[in-house]
Amino acid sequence: MRSMSKFEFSVLIPVYLKENPSYFDVALSSIVNQTYLPAEVVIVEDGPLTNELDTIIDDYCGRFPGLFNIIKLAQNQGMGAAMNIGLQNCKYEWVARMDSDDICLKDRFQKQVSFLQKHPELDALGSFTEEFRSQPGDFGKIRKLPTSHAAILEYAKRRSPINHMTIMYRRKKAIEAGGYWDKKIFEDYNLWYQMLKMGCKFNNLEEVLVDVRVGNNMVGRRKGLNYFKQEFGFFKQMKNEKFINTAQFLEAISVRFLFRIMPKVLLEKVYYLLLRDNKK
């Protein structure tokens, strides 16, 4: 279905060699079966893919002619670079993000488009997510975030205020903010920070619109002193640019230092007991 005053937008998805083909297939299926369809789906192949992934992309291109725009990169460049290339190739003012292993609820885009049409002052709109392990609903953990712009602005001083895989944003604003940086940490958090500094208006819908697959060593990748050093640099930049004060800087790095030296088993408990809500 496409109506609602022809609100046209792109969906942007990076994919690379190590993606699970069955997860990728389910993710794409959740896009083409939306109650409100995008005008295009831009898939950035971040380096050569497996035959299985290539077959899935060919199948969707064949079944939905004109919907998919495939950007092939000769070598793997990382998420930040792949996303920036994808942004440059999106045709429409609004871009919706989607990861290659998550699942959009059937009415995700319809709800976001409806809200954006009622609030033309917004530059970016996200939502809550529900995390799952094998099948949606099997874990029951919700990542809730502040919904109003003022609350998002305040929350951004401590943690990323947007679930990246749920966002719809104005392409031009994201590019003006510098796009995604090429560091291996906070590619999305830094973009929100830069957009907020520019005066862009954000909001989160107070409901789950994307089921997010967890596991894949998500917590394990966020351990160690090297990871902390990059976090330290990011928050120091925030302090130097007067987005946060000294007390807020010290609080942010102190908490994160404890997290990075914490045993993985304990860190997982902290993430899921303190940083997530149980589904009611």
C-alpha cells in the first residue's frame, strides 16, 4: 500500500560477507510486506558476498522490479563508510534504517510516516525495540528510550538516544552533519550528536516497531580497555564542545570504565537487568 500523500522514502541496509542468509531473508521479507511500502530499498554490499547472500538479493530484485537499488563495493570498508555511500545513493528526502538481521513489525513504516506527516518540524524519528534470541517474543526485553526532543537531548549526554535500526531521518540533515564516521564505535551515536548540535529535532515513538536479534556476542564486543579509550575520546569531545560539563563527563567515563573491566557474565546481567525493560 502506498498513499498518505505519497510520502516517499528510501530504506538503507548494509550487508557484508558474514551475514546469516536466513536472517537477511527474513529482514527483507519484513520490508516488502509492510502495510506502507518504501519507494526504494538501497542495499550496500560492503565487499563481495557469499553465493547464498547474492542469491537472496537476486531473488528479491526479480520479484520486486524497480524497488531495489544495489550498491556493490569492491572491498569491505566497514559500516560507517558503507552507510555514507548508501546515503549518497538514496534518492528520497527521508531515509529509514534497517539492519540485515532484524525484523520490522508489519506497520512500522505506516506508523512512522503518519507521525512525520503530523509533525513536519521533525528531522528524525525512532522507536522502541524488542530484543529476541531465536524468534520474536522469546526474550521479552524492551529497549525504551526518551520520546520528546528535550528528553532525547538530555539523554544523549549519557547514552545513545536512538535505536539505530528504527530511525527515519532527513537525508540532507544527516549528510550536513557529516554522516557516519569511520571509527568502529558510535557510528550512529556520533551522528545523532552532530545532528542535535545542528539543532535537528528528534522524537521516538513510544512503542516497539522493530524486533532486534541479540546474541552474536553483542556484550562481548563492548569490553576491554581499547573500547573504553574510544569512549573516553568521544565523551571528551562532547566536553570540549560544551555539550556536557565536567561532572557529566566524569560520570559518563566512570560508569563506562566499570562496564569495560567487568566480567562478561556480570556485564550481560547489568545490560539486561538495568538497561532494558521487561515486556509486560
